[in-house]
Amino acid sequence: MKAKDRKPKAAPKGAPQQQQQAASGEGKQYGEGSYEGTRRYNEGLKEHVENHDIEREARDAEPRSSAEEREMQDAEREGRSRARSGGQSPDDPEDESDLKSE
């Protein structure tokens, strides 16, 4: 039988759906997240921005005193120091260009 006389095999039932799921990453975890998790986060963020007063929430989050402001800065510095390794403080300039902006 010649190649041109052969009929192509039919794709198994459900194959396009399986290919689509594989391409979208559905049900799979990659690195620290997943496509589904990202979609849910983005949808929730969009819903929040559309239905809440973001400016008011920002004002409500501001420190109410200089002591509270220092406490927030200390907490941020502590969090950054745990996020980075190598001994460099997160508040230290990384290179000469960082020094110019101060």
C-alpha cells in the first residue's frame, strides 16, 4: 500500500481537549504557582479594584503616629533582610546609580 493511499488515523476522542488542557497548564503546578492560581488571583484583584475604594484603603493603612511609622519601617526592613541573602542590607545601594538618586 502506498503512503498516499493510506487514510490518516482519526484522533482519539477527546484529544483536542487534552491538548488544550496540556497547553493551558491546567492541573499542573509550575515553580511557585500555577496558571489556575494566577487566574484566580487576577480575577480577585480585578473584582477588588472595581468594587472597593482603593484610595480610602490606602489612607486607612497610613501610620497614625511617628512611632507607628518607625514600627512599620522596622518591620519592612526585617522582612526584606529575611528575603535576601548574601549579607547585603536591602536598604544598601546596589551600585553607583543608586547613590545618585538620593
